[in-house]
Amino acid sequence: MVPFLDLKKINSQYSAELKNAVNRVIDSGWYIQGEECEAFEKEFTKYCGTQYAVGVANGLDALILIIRAYKELGLMQSGDEIIVPANTYIASILAISENDLIPVLVEPDISTYNINPDLIEKKITSKTKAIMPVHLYGQIVAMEKINTIAEKYGLKVIEDSAQAHGAVYNGKKAGNLGDASGFSFYPGKNLGAMGDAGAITTNDSELAEVVRALANYGSHEKYINNYQGINSRLDEMQAAILRVKLKYLDVELTNRRYVADNYTQDIENRHVILPIEKNVSANQLIDHVWHLYVIRTKKRLELQQYLSGYSIQTLSHYPTPPHKQLAYRQLNQISLPITEKIHNEVLSLPISPMLNESDLRFIIEKINAFK
């Protein structure tokens, strides 16, 4: 079988280092808010090019805590609006509604699947307080336009970088292109832990300080609680694992790009629309980091079943858009035709950095033979 993503194979490359990291934590006797988390935050800060990183329990919490911190700082309040792409995983929108703010959905650019910056301005009202661009599938949003609009209207920019570790736009990495950013280290991410984990990056010292307190029961100092916080902390075990894997992230991104480039160059089938990589220039080492390689086809079910018959595993990211989910029944009647078209047609091909050459050629051959 050609698995969609073989996490066991990916992590086995670093088996000795990972086991040493875990043993180091076990032997330390310190499992929460210790040296491993502090070290990972510093290393991830350096990697992203930001001044601050705060480890949290998962990617959803990262986004929730950013908005919550802005509320505590008096920059947002219940009932305010945040502009967010309609074409995204539901977590982006959950973070907004969890804070009692209103998600304002904007259609994507059909060629990149990311939010269309040209549609944002008409959605801005007196209640708009932020724009949340999502670097979907690992491709950076056109951030110059986003930041220009945000500056014009005095809005915050909250990046959802859950799928974009290492992606670059105009010389800056995801996580350093707005006011704050949320990352997920879910095991299947380009930088994945061995459990749930997340982080917030920012260059705003006040925001970082409030986020850190909110994630620790609202406390900067033990038993002194300045906020009604939550428990969302990056534990020592996951931090130690992430420290190992961060060292190899750029190598894995290079491997992902190799797979993606081969798909793009060699897949030729009239039923298949390939992803388009934008914003690439000579001075950008990495742009799209290919967390997912997503094709579109009106014959999604047929193609998926056909490939399954050859033991090639594919997935749909995502089959149902957030505004059509029962969780957001109040949005079910909204018509967002571009988003709906994308969700009806997308199919993700295997994109493991460990995908071998024979399996890669086999996948391409079978897609090209699909009628």
C-alpha cells in the first residue's frame, strides 16, 4: 500500500534522537514548564524570525488565546468581527466564535485556495477588528495586500500558520508576517509532535506576556491569577520531541517539494486540475511548503476509488466547508459558490517526505491512466 502519510517511517529516521530526548525528560523529573519548553520556544523563535514564541497545548488553543489576549488588552470585545477565509479547516472559525466574536467569511482565490485579498475590503465594518489569513495547504497568502488593508483600517492580522511551518513570503517566514500567528504541531503537520501541541509567535511583547498568562490559568506567578485563564501548556515531552524534529524540518520540506514538483510536472489528465504555486521568485528558497498536495476533479469519488483499487491512499481536505457544518447551522443558508466548488472537488495525494521514487512514479502513472 502507498499510505497518504507514513508517520512511523518519518519518525523512525530520528528514532535514536527522539528516544534520547524522551529519556532526558523522564530523567529530569520536570514535566511541565521546564527547560525543554523554554529551549524549544527560543529555537522556534529563531526559526520563524520572531521575537517571541509561546508553547501551548494545540493549534486551536493558539488561535483562541491570541484573540482572547486581544480582548484582555481591550482591543477586541464580544460581538466584534474577524474576517476569515470561508475555505479553511473549521478550527480557524472555531477560534473566533469561541471568543464570542463573529466570523465574517470571505471567498478564496480559486487558483490558490487562499483568501482573496481583493474581496476583503467590502466586508469591513465598524465592528471589524482583525483579518485572519490562513496559509492553507502550506501556501503563503499574499500578505502585502492583507497588511496594507489592515494598516488602512487599523486592524490586527492573525496568521493561521497551522499548515505552513517554514513557508516564506518576501523573505519572511510564516508566523512573522502579521501581528501574531498560531501554529499546530499535530503529528501529521510538517513539524509534528507525537501528540497535540501548538505555539503562538509574535513580535508584540505585551501580547506574548498576556498569552503566556492566559495559557497558565491566567497566572504569571503561582497562585496569583490576573485573568480567568485556561490550562494550555506545551509539555516537556512534546517540546523535547519538537526540538529534535525542528532540526530536520527544512530537509523534509525539500523532500516534499521534490514530490510536489514531480506531480506538477508529470501528471497529465484532463479530469485533474493541479495546484498553482504563486509568489515564487529567485530570492525565495521556500514558498509553498506542501503540507498537502491538493488536486481538484469533478470525478473525485471515482478517482479516489480507482486509486484505492491500486492501494494508493488519498484524503479530502476538506469534504464539507465550515458554513455547511451543523456546528454553524446559522450559516448554512449562505451561498459561497467558490468555496463550495473547492470542497466538492478537492483530493489530496500522498505527499510524505519519505515517499520513495517507485511509489511516486506509480501514483503518477495511475493518475495519468485514469479515464
